[in-house]
Amino acid sequence: MRIVLVHGSWHTGELWGPVAAILRQAGHEVHTPTIAGHGVGVNKRVTHAQCSQSITDYVVANDLNDIVLLATATAAPSSRRSSKPSRTGSAGWSSGTPSC
């Protein structure tokens, strides 16, 4: 399975590191992109549209098809806007923070 995990505000794709490791050990291809405007030393003045577009750009640039897109917290709306039916096998959103 090809899985794209999208973080929420104030985080980066590294947030998903432990989960991605478990999924990779189970044989899945896992991607954890960082949304535009997130991370150290980047321009934080981005719009919701730019955040959404950055996810779409990552999926297209990496030629990802038939993906499972999972987003948590504030990334859910951005991911909904960026999930392209032609590339997304399924998508899921969580309005809360996963417990660790």
C-alpha cells in the first residue's frame, strides 16, 4: 500500500516518523511531506491554498498514484482540497490528535 501521512499545524513530516517506521516494516511505501510554511527557517506567511497546493505538488512531483491519504488535525482541510480522485485510492481525516 502507498500511504501519504500529512501533519497538522506547528509540525513537520517528521512528526509521523515513528508511525511511518512501523508501516514501512509492514511492507508499505510511506511518504511524510512537510506542508508549505512549516518547519525551521521557512516563510510562515502562507495561505491555506498554498498549504493545500504543497501537498498536491508533492504527490505529483513524486508521481504517486493509488495512494491512501491520511491527515490529522488542521491538515485535514488542506488534504481534502489537495486530494485528486485520479491519484487517491482512499483518504481519511482525523479532527483530533492521535494519542501516542
